[in-house]
Amino acid sequence: LAPQGQLLAKSWSSLFEGSASATLRGPIYSFNGRNILTDLLWPQRLAWHGSTPRGSHARRRDCQGWRSSGPGEGLATPLGEGRLLSGHRHNCSEA
């Protein structure tokens, strides 16, 4: 439950297993208080994680050490997908 009592997911494991209960059920706020699921400042609602589907570090797919002058790929998942660690490749320069 979120501090306001909103259910975000039925269980911790449901976020990783991709069950129907992993659908987000409440807002997710950025550190500056914006709801990233509705705010236009967040055009791509992604969870950047750099992890394999089993949760281990995906080497060279975490954007660590990436600089804007070079190429790089990281793993991220659309927040509405229901599988937090599904790990789609995205260019590290994406906002």
C-alpha cells in the first residue's frame, strides 16, 4: 500500500511475474511530486532498471558510465505492462 492507503499491486512478486494483479492501481510520484503516469513531463512511462528478468545485473545494459557523446543501451519496462523486469532495450539517451 502507498502511504495514502492506495493499493499499487497485490503482492511484491506480482510485479515481477507479470500476473494480472501487477497492473498499477495508483499514482506513482516523482521526487518533485509529479504523477509520472499522467504528467506530460514523462512522455515515456518507463522503469529503467538494467536487470535481467530474474533480477540480476544485465552487464552493458544499465547505462552506467554512458555519456551523451556515445551510444548505449539500457533495459527498461513500460510501467503499464505488468512485468517490471521484462527488460526492453532502450537507447540511454531517451528521456
